[in-house]
Amino acid sequence: MQTVKMVVTGALASGKSEFIKTISETDVVSTERKSTDEASLLKKETTVAMDFGRIVVGNDLVLHLFGTPGQKRFDFMWEMLSQGMMGMVVLVDSTRPDTFRETSRIIDFFTANQKTPYIVACNKQDLPDAWAPEDIRHSLRLDENVKIVPCVALDPRQVRNVLLELLYSVLEFIEEG
């Protein structure tokens, strides 16, 4: 079996941990701790190092999913987690445009020093105040070649679809490379 490392990243409370928990076929290794700063206004616990999950795709492919912390003070983990990644999902909370600037900063961080395929997953598309994916594309100033996928991180079929879209992007990247 071939193992592929994928990173799931995004701003605080974008749904990274839920995304991984929803799809992982094993118990998720989580480093969530009680929120003690401004994060406590959004959620009770926050990821301080990483989340790790695993899923088998097809007969011979295993995805290792590494979720990053969303808070800037834990961004030292981003570089470590990005080493050896084959692709990246950038999760965006579609209902919180106040996080779009931080999301852009995260994309810039991960793409500055390495050319890695990534897609943007617009989470919480089931909520009435969710921004449309194309409006998020415009707000994040994403090129047309960046795939942007609507999703709900609690729905296993939609999470699987996001990961399949990322795999297609990785394959395209390899073929072009």
C-alpha cells in the first residue's frame, strides 16, 4: 500500500478537527486542549499541535490526514506538518468572513516555499448565512485554477468528495511535473 500525507489547515474554528474525525477510519489522534484565550469565545477546546486520522482509498492507497492548529500562536507547527505533504485542504468557515484574511495568510504561508497542490473547501454550506464558494474565491483572491469545493465537514460523503478532489489535483500536479 502507498501512503500519502495530506494536510488539513485553515483558520481557527473552520472545522479542521471535525473534518478529520468525520472521515478517519481509525481513532483520531488529537491534541485538543481547553481554550483559554479569545478562542474560548468560539469553542471550548482548540488544537494545540495537530490532529491525525487515516483513511484507505481504493485497494492500495492510504491517506494520512494531518490537521493543523488554527491559532497564529501555534503556527510553528505548520512548517513541521507541511514537510513531506503531497497536498493540502484549506478549510474555510463559509459563515465567518472575518476569518478570510487569516485564511489568505495561511495559504500564503503554505505555498510560499513549496509548490504543493491544494484545494479550498468551503465548510458549513448547509447554514443560511454561508457565503457562496465563488464569492469566497473572490474574497480570497484565488486563481481560477484553484479548486474550490462546497462542503459540510460533518457529512462523510462530502468530506470524501473533498479528499477525492484533492487527489485529482495531486495527480494533475504529478503529471504536469
